[in-house]
Amino acid sequence: MIFKKTKYSTLYTVLSVILVLLIFVSARTGAVNIPYDQIYDFLYGKIFGAEIPGVNKINEGLFYYIRLPRTFMCIIVGAGLSVSGALMQSLFRNPIVEPGIIGTSAGAAFGAAFVFVFGKMDFMGRMVFFGDLLLPVAAFFGAFIATMVVYRFSSSFGKVNITTMILAGMAVNAMAAGGTGFLAYIARDPQARSITFWNLGTFSGADWKSVGIVFVVTLFCIIFILRYSKQLNALQLGETEAGYLGVNTERTKIILIIVNTLMVSIATSFVGVISFVGLVVPHLLRLMKGSDNRYLLIGSALLGGIVMALADMLARVIIAPAEMPIGIITAFVGAPFFLWLLNKSLRSHRKEGFYA
């Protein structure tokens, strides 16, 4: 494949250029298309403080306060979920693992739904010191508990059994989905609608404040994970071999699971459940350039932002002027891809390591 001979710096440059171009394409795309010459006028006036005659104030507000924050949220969440997928696939040494499969996203959804329904009750009022962070905190604890349950059930004798992990993930997903469904059932009408739409994934509620929170947390988590790229490479050899190389495997796993859960739960608490992005993006990069996490994690962030921005644009225009939940788009694309990967891994004769 042509990408195998491409330098990482060249690949990163190409992905970065595509990502920057997509910012402008995404910001103009929707039920109301904003011409590029108007976008130029908006940016010129904002940067240089100039008054541009004939500027469409409605489109300007749409561009700055709806489209741009939504576009940046897409890119940040796509980057976070893709890095999360690459991280989990390295930790568990299998390319069919991603946050939605092992219960992380479903756990975060349950935690957030709990706040939607009971957030106004007296006992929740004692947690007012969390402020706007109450929803992300609840999502984090739900995601962490779900992930640790799956991990504990699937690990034995220092190894993770992927079959057990998938089965445990199915059970945890079912329990979390049942809990979220029960909360939606007992909720009032507005709360139930919020839970329903939120479970399908949407970027329609993005604003600059939520973008700032998700950006800071996601950037911190990605930088932190990059510091462990060499340990992740060692873990791909097996936990015993990684131990010989000086890696404290159990400590490394727990730390990275906590950081990964934080990154996924923050994203999920603001935009809802979006599955399969963390599965597809890292695998595409492995096919292009291999499994070295020193480069895979950065590439996953860039390509994940691109994939999510493209999916969101499709969600905006496919049934315009209405909007399709982005979780439906990613499910229709990602589920067949997952089945193909699962079939490939089941037919493989290797018992350990990556099948990609």
C-alpha cells in the first residue's frame, strides 16, 4: 500500500491540511448554506475589527455561535474517541475493542441519564458545588464502573480473554441500557426526550463553553496517554514480556483506564453516545502505517476529527432541514466494519497479538 512508504510527517501534514479545510466546509454546511465569500467577510471583520458593509448578521451569528462551536466539538470528540479506541486496543491487545463495545459509553450514558432525571431532587442539591460539572462527573463514574466490571470479568492470570470481554461487555451494555431505559420511562416528557436524543448522539447543543471544557480535558488526556506510548508498544508483546522490559503492567493499565474513562465520559456527557468511531479509525491507520503507538495515537486524533466532521456534515444534510442523530450514521458504517473485523479475528489462527 502506498501509505506504508509514506513518512509519518507527510501523513500528519496531509491529515492536518484536510482537517483545516473541513473546518470551513463543515461551518458552511447545513440546512442553510453559508457562502465562502461571506465566511471570508466574517473572519476578516472579526480579526481586523473592520466593519464590512452588507454583512448578513443572521448568517454571521449562525456561523460564530452555532456552526463553529459545533464543528470544533466534532473534531475534538472525534479525536478523543479515536485515541481512546487506539489506547484500548493496545491495552487489551486486540483491534476489535472500543469504548462502546466494553461498556464505557453505555456506563457514561447511564450516569448522565441519572442526572437528567434526578438532578433537581433534594439529595442531588447537596452536590451543587460541582456546578456545570455534575453531568460529566456522573458520566465519569458510570463509565469507570462499567469499564472496570468488564475488565475484571475478562482478565485472568494476567491475560485478557477477548471472548469473555465481549460477552461481559454485552452484559454490562445491556444492564446500562436497561437502567437508562428505566430512567427514561419514569422521567417527565422533556427529560425523556432529552435522554432519547442524547442516547442517539448529537452535536446540536454545542456552544463555546462546552467546547472549552471538552477541549481542555481531551487535550490533557491525549498528552498524558502519549507519554505511555512506549509502554503500550511493550504491552503488545504480552504482559509477561512487557514486565521483563520494566513495565508495571497492572499499574499502567489502571492509570490508562482511568484517563481513558475520563476522556470518553466527558465527551459522552456533552454529545451523547457515539459508537464505532474508536474502532474504525485506529484500524484504518494500522492498515496504512502499522501499530507503533508513538505515531498511531497522533494519527488517530487527526483522522478521528476528520471522520467525525464528515459524519456530522452527512447527518446535517441527509434529511435536511431536519437532522439525523450522528450515532445512527456511525452505527450504520461501524457495525458492518466491526462484524468484518470480528470474523477476521475468529478465523485467524493466532492466539495472541494484533490481527490487523
